[in-house]
Amino acid sequence: MESREFVAGLVAEMRALFARLGEQGALEAEAQGSVDVVTLLGLALRSELEAAELAGFWMATTPEIDARLVFGRQCGDEMQHYQLICDRLRELGREPEADPLAAGFSPLYHYVKGLRSTVERMAAGPFAREAIAEVRNEQFIALCERLGDGATARLYREVIQPEEILHHRLGREFLERHCTTPAAQEAAAAAARATLAIADELSALAEKSTGMRTIPVS
Ligand SMILES: [Fe+2]
Ligand SMILES: [Fe+2]
């Protein structure tokens, strides 16, 4: 299969999955009442740090220069998001945790960190994880607006979200250039699907602790 056609197929698969998650998000929005922006921003710090660590690790251990450009850029952006969220938490009167990853990394982090080939890393990280970020953050922005927190909604809509969308696009373009063989396509598809499956499980777990799935993702 031609690489662009292959990637378009993966994107369609993700959209179908996200449409289902979107319906769940709407239902939860009606059901919830106790969740607050500060708690969700605290969880977002974990996600940003994990994304930055992965991108930085891959930047240093991936040979292809066009991949290193994507990972290096992403690493810097995610750390910047981390800082912006810390600043916002302080504005809201909450001191951010000194080390949000003190309790350890998520199962998704361990899975994606174990990926060896560049197409797998790109498929799991910028391509799939950042696509999840776009959907989750859209739900989070809507939640902030419903709760009357316009400043947090603006931070996400104007600064963080456009960069998460860029990370996904850079990952997609890389896969379009490099997934030219059946073996590369198989590896990329498996990594993207596993990432989506683990992320879905994690948001189900998050729902148990926070009462909702609209956790912002980096
Ligand atoms: Fe990102
Ligand atoms: Fe981010």
C-alpha cells in the first residue's frame, strides 16, 4: 500500500475510535459535578512531563535527523506547557507538586519507551499520543468554559492545543515519508493501535479516581 494511503487509513481508524470517546465525554459531562480544573491541571503536569521525557529520550537515541527534529521540537514544547500549567495553577492559588512523577510513570510511558524502531516511536508518540491529546484537550477546554474558567480555556485553546496539533501533524508527515514497506506499515500500525488501547484503559482508570475522562493530555 502506498504510504499516504496507509497513514490516511490509520487516521480514519483513530477518528472512528475518537467519535466513540466523544460520545462518552458528552455523557460524563452531564454526570459529573465534583471535578475541578485544579485537580485536572495537576494531572496534566504528569502528562506533559512524560511526553517531554519520551521525546527527549528519542531525540537522543534516534538516528534519523528528520525524526530528531520532530522529537526535539516536541520535547521543548512539552516542557514549556509544563511551565505554563504550573504558572496557571499558581494563579489559581495552588502550588504545583514538586515532582508530579514522584509516584512513577504511567503504563503508557513504559510501553512507548520500549519501542525501538523510529516508525514505531513516531506512530506511538507524535502521531497517536498527540492525536489523543487533541481530543482530550478539546473536551477539557469545553469543561473549563462550562465551569467559568476562561483563562485556563484560553491557555489551552490559544497556546497548548495548537502545539499538540502540530506534534501530531509532524508525526503524520514523518510516517507518510517513511512507511513505504509492508514491514514498516505493520510496525507503525501496531504501535499506534497499542498506544490507543493503553490510553483508553488509562482514561477509564482516571475516570475512577476523578469521576471523568476529560483529563488534559500533552
Ligand atoms: Fe504534545
Ligand atoms: Fe503538551
